[in-house]
Amino acid sequence: MVKIRLRREGTKDRPYYRIVVADSRARREGAFIEQLGTYDPLLDKSNFKIDLAKADEWIGKGAQPSETVKSLIKKARQASA
């Protein structure tokens, strides 16, 4: 199964995430198919960027977003409307 999930980057006390499409069996920092955006939880406003067209394309193909990514997609849709 293909999932849309967060891939952790950054240092010990400074996490930074990439929103990626990956095989569900791959490690969290392992191989991924495509990068869709970024997420920085330490910033206050506009702490994420996501390509909604690519996300919709992957969801249409059957990819399952994680709970966090699902909420980020929802926020991105509200911001673009």
C-alpha cells in the first residue's frame, strides 16, 4: 500500500518534515516515491507547503494520507479557497 506521510529531517531539537509518498513498508526516513511538500512545526504561521494537485492525483490512485497529512491537506484547501 502507498501512503502519504511525513519524513523526518533536521537535527535532534529542530525537527523538519517532508511530505512524501512512500510504500507503507518503507522506514520513516527510508526511500520514497515523490515529495509533495514540507512541514515545519516550529514556525507559527504558514508552516507548511503542499502541492494539492499532486496530492489529489496520488489520493485518486489509492494512496492513504496519515492523520497529520490529512489535516495539512485540509488546511491547505481552506487557505487556497
